[in-house]
Amino acid sequence: MHWHAYTYTGGQRPKDSEARNLQAAVPPNTISHWFRKPQQMRAGTFTDPDETHAWLDKEVRAAPPSDEEGKLEYLRDCIARGADAYAGYYSRGQFVVRCALVCPRDGERCPDPPR
């Protein structure tokens, strides 16, 4: 098992029609569709839970939500359970998404196998 990390920062949450477009560099409506989004949205691939959490911690602290510590605790718990860790929130007038998604997953091709 490993995680693929994705990022998005934009002025607002994308419209549903834009999110359904797999070529658009915006968060998709379905979590597993992140794997089909443009490569530039992928921030990395992690095999170690501690490294995965360290990346999420750094990213969330750089654009913090109103409940920063609560969000980080939630993400830490997701990683510890071997689950998807997904955070979408507003920060400083921007819509921010930071996520680390478990791979492999049913119905999706691994976008960047660990080396």
C-alpha cells in the first residue's frame, strides 16, 4: 500500500461541470477520479505513513483552516488507519484541497508506482 498526494488551491470551489471534466485541473467530484486528473496536480507518492503525514502537516500549516489542529489530527488518524486522508476547506479567501489517497484501489490504475 502507498499514498498519492494531490493539491489544489483556487479562488472558489469548482462548479460540478468543471469537476467532472477529468482534464480540468480542479478537484473531482469522486475521490478515486483524482488518479485520472492532470499529472501536475499530483504532489508525490509516499510509501511511509510518517512521510505521508509529514507532507500533509506541512501543506495544511502553509494554508491553515480555521481548526488547524483538529484537521491535522483527523488526517493523522486517517493515515494511521491506512485510509484516504482528504481535507477540503477555505483559507485566506482560497479554496484549498490537500489529500493523500490510498493505492492500489479498485477500478483505478496506479498513476505513479513507487520505486
